[in-house]
Amino acid sequence: MRFATKVVQAGLVTDKTTGALSTPIYQTASFRHPELGRSTGYDYSRTQNPTRKAVEEAVAALEEGHAGFAFSSGMAAITAILMLYRPGDHLIITEDCYGGTYRVMDKLFAQLGLSASFVDTSNIDQVRQALQPATKAILVETPTNPLMKIADIRAIVALARKHQNPVHVIVDNTFLSPYFQKPLLLGADIVFHSGSKYLAGHNDVICGIAVAKDAALCEQIGFVQNAAGAILGPQDSWLLLRGMKTLAIRLRQHEQNALAIAKWLTTHPSVTAVYYPGLPGHPGKEIQESQASGYGGMLSFTVDHPRLPEQILRKVKVLQFAESLGGVESLITFPAVQTHADIPADIRNRLGITDCLLRFSVGIEDVEDLIADLAQALE
Ligand SMILES: *Cc1c(COP(=O)(O)O)cnc(C)c1O
């Protein structure tokens, strides 16, 4: 079955007794046992719930992994993955990663004895140089947030395989979704998502997903999910499942709009740089095309005056000034102050997350309206 079919059919007729087309929301904490020593396969909803199971199986199938795990947020998914490691273990992480990933590592897991090197994972030499005997995982975001740098997933997997100890390759696939990129097929061990973004797609639910390739690794993640307990509830599981059905058609439109806007921005006199992997001249374009089937709907751009971002955020009417991304509505945000405030200013400036940079999650509205709105806001 092809992707667009799989995504639409996900969770279809899971209730054999009634034949309900849509997966029922099993709003129950517990399940009755038929008799002593027997179970329906469900005992208690932290451990497993049929609505959650439907969405977990759907995402595992889309990412072509062994099993999927749904969490109450993307951060809960990352936290569960980081719990696989022990004091003394070292990780390599993309330097311009999601601010929350930086924060949970720097403020919580550092306390528990994990260490991390934050490097430019679009530069394979930097990844190689950061490897230590204690390195247990390389956590990659590609494209990065917000500078849209591209990491070569296959090359990072090859490095990890050559290392003296087993090193997991973990990919945050939030920006592209399995519609455009399937990291497990490129050799990664674990893929995760903030499902709050493209997977759910409507800016209406917070959720996280992790999928692994290997059965033993899945068992470990499943153990953490049940033991730590940050599971996705049945209502939100249903919302995610429902949102995902249109993933293919949404992402096609997100990308078409993003490409048109990226091209338009490059011609604007007040715009000094546009970061979008689909633009000619983007340094990661070739790698992107070798490992993904598209460029996605996210872009960033810089303007020529530090007062202009404030004006743009005040003047936009169709675009909404809001954090988050990946929903049908266009959202624009100011990373230095909003999403990346937890990254120290000197690191932010070195990375290029300056006070002239804006990030744009391009929605699926009519592209002419989006361009007209940006044009008046930039005036
Ligand atoms: C939003 C986001 C997260 C965190 O997910 P939540 O659902 O907000 O907890 C992680 N990684 C990326 C790339 C994100 O955009």
C-alpha cells in the first residue's frame, strides 16, 4: 500500500462488533477481566488503550518501524527516549535543535549524569570529532529549527556503526513527517515526533510519538512509557488519528505554498536571507533530495533592520503571530525571544538565531493571500 492510502486507512474499523468506521474513543481507565488469569489484552489504560494502540500502530506503519509509542507531548517522547541512557553516557545533539530539547538535556538530564555535545550535525566532521568512548546516541534534527540545516542521516548512521560501542541514531522527524522522510529506512534506530505539529496538523492537540526499528529497543521504550507513565489519553489519541488522515494532502499543499513564498521572499528588498532547503543555493539541498522526497513547509528569513520583526508581527493579519508549527494555519514566530529563549544569547548569535530572524510555518491557505499579507507587513 502506498503512503497516501495507508495514512487514510489508519485506524479504520478497529471495532469489530459494531463496524464503526472511525476508531471509538475508549474513554476508560480499566478493563474487566473475563476470568482469573485471562485478559482481553487490555488491563489498565496507562499500559495500553485501544484508541492509543490504533494511533501507535498507524505511526509505526508510516515510519516503517517495529512499534510506536504515543506520549502526552513531544517533550514526553524525548524524555522517555533519554531515559534509555545511564549516568556517564554521552550524547551528540544538533546544536540548533528545538529549544525544549536543549532545555531538557541541559537542565534535567545533565543533573542525572548524562552529558551532551551540541554540534553542527550538518557537518559530518564535527559529528566525528564529538564521538567519545562514552557516546551512546546521536540525536539529530534535520532540517534544523529554525535555520533549516540538513544533516546527512546515512552518513551519521555509518559513523555510528563504525564506533567502538553501539551508538543509537535518533532522529526528530517533526519538521518533515514520514510523508517526506523516513529515517528508519535510512538506518536510524529511533524516530520521534512532536505530533502536535504536522502529524496532528490542526494546532489543536499536544502529543508525542516515538517509533523504533528493533524489537528489543521497542520493548525498552514501551517499558519507560508504562513505568514513567506520560501516555497519550484516548481523546487526544483520536484527535491525532483523525488529523493524520489528511497528512499527505496537507503536506503537499504546505510545501507548494512554502516554495512559492520562499522564492517571493528572496526578491524582497528588505529580506537579507531566506532559509528553505528547496531553494537553489541552499547548502543542504542535494543531501535533502537524496534522503527525503520533499522540502516541507517550514522556512526562516532575516530582515535588514532589528525593528522590522516587531513591525511584521504587529501588522500581519492572515498570518498569526504564535509559537508552534505544522498546522493548517500559517504561523509566524520570533525564535530569539519565543522558541529559543532557553539557548544562551552568545550561542544563539553564533548559530544565527539573531534579532532579525523570523520563522514561518507556512499553512495551507491560498498562497496569494499569504504573500499579500507579508508584503503589507514588510512595507
Ligand atoms: C514542538 C517540537 C518539539 C516538542 O514537542 P511538544 O509536543 O511541544 O512537546 C520537539 N521537536 C520539535 C522539532 C518541535 O517542533
